[in-house]
Amino acid sequence: MTVPVSFLKKFFKSRWEMLNNVQETAREFSSKDAVKRYNEFKEGNYTVDSENFHDYTEAFLAKIQESARDEVIKLTNNGTRQLTLTDRPSTPYLNAVIGEIQRHTSILNVNFRRINNEPTYMGGHLVDSGALVTAQLNALHLNETVFKNQKEFDPERFLRDEKLLQKVIPFGFGKRSCLGESLARSELYLIFGNLLLRYNFKPTGELSTEELLPYSKNVILLKLIVGVV
């Protein structure tokens, strides 16, 4: 059952105000953080935080970049033509890299929220009626029972198990999945693949993870690529 907003405002005023305040705070934080990161990227001042494992996923390791580039260069006759959508079945490694990027960096981290219409148990916890329920995509994508060594950036996990890629759901799944998923996946493949085909990405300075990640001296920042897409 979907409850109208007007009903929530009138009969669940405190819950509505709390939800509205949380959303406003999140929007304000996200906006400020996005502007800050954009300026840092533009000025070449962003440094990967070695204490935050999420920042490891922002470092596109040189070895992975080289392997993906070699695949598309060979397929396009040494880069004499652009990568097209008809090439997608012939680029398993590039597809795996894109899948691993999306597993680590869910642009929309939560799916549509639903209101629970009766008390129920989820994961052993009682969820009261009227509570908002949603799927947290980042938690699903970092589930260690599904993805071994879930914190590592390892595209080859999808080559070892081809069905595993089906469990990466950045656009949701089923009838409530994103309507633009097909177009977005096509654009992501074309833009990302052709950027790799034409350019070699490196940082503007040293990264704080250099000693921890042997290849991190020659990296590309994933969120920069995601931002371009």
C-alpha cells in the first residue's frame, strides 16, 4: 500500500518532519561534497585517503588500465577505428572492469523507498508498520558471501564466474529497475572504452596509497570517469 504524502503530513507529522529534515541534510551535504570534489579534481588537488577503503576504488590501477586498453586496441586494429556497441561481446575484460567500477561506486546508493504496511521481520529485526524500507545497493555489492574479497578492485572475478556480473545491480532490477538502463549501459561502454582507446590516464601528483598499492603511481580516478559519463 502506498500512502499519499498529504496523509503522512497530517497523521504522521513528526515522522514526516524527521524524514524531510534528513533528506534536506543529505541533499545539502551531497551538493557541497560534489562541488568540493569537482574543484579538487579540476585543480589536481584531490588525494586518495589511505584510511578510507572506498578511496581505493577511485584508483584505476595501471595494470588494469593497460589490460583493458590492450583488449580494445587489438579489437580495433591498433585503434584505427572507434569502439562500437557491436564490439561489446568481444571485450570481456572491459565489460568486467566496468562491472567492477559499478560494484564499488553506486551513483544512486538506494532504490525506491516503500512504506511497510504491517509489522514484519527483516534479517531478524522487527520493522514496524509505517516504516520506510529500501534496498541499500552498496551493502548488496559488498556482500562477502556473494563477492569474495569484496573490498578489492578485481575485475577478473567476473571472468572467473560469468554469472557473478548479473548480481551487480546499479540500476535496480525487475519491473522497478531504471528505465534508462539500456541507454546508460551503452553510453558508459562507448565513452569509457573510447577514452581508454585514445588516452593514457595518470595522476597529477603522488597518491597517498602508493606504498600500499604497487601500481597506484599510475592511476586514473574512477569518479572522474563516472562524472564524465
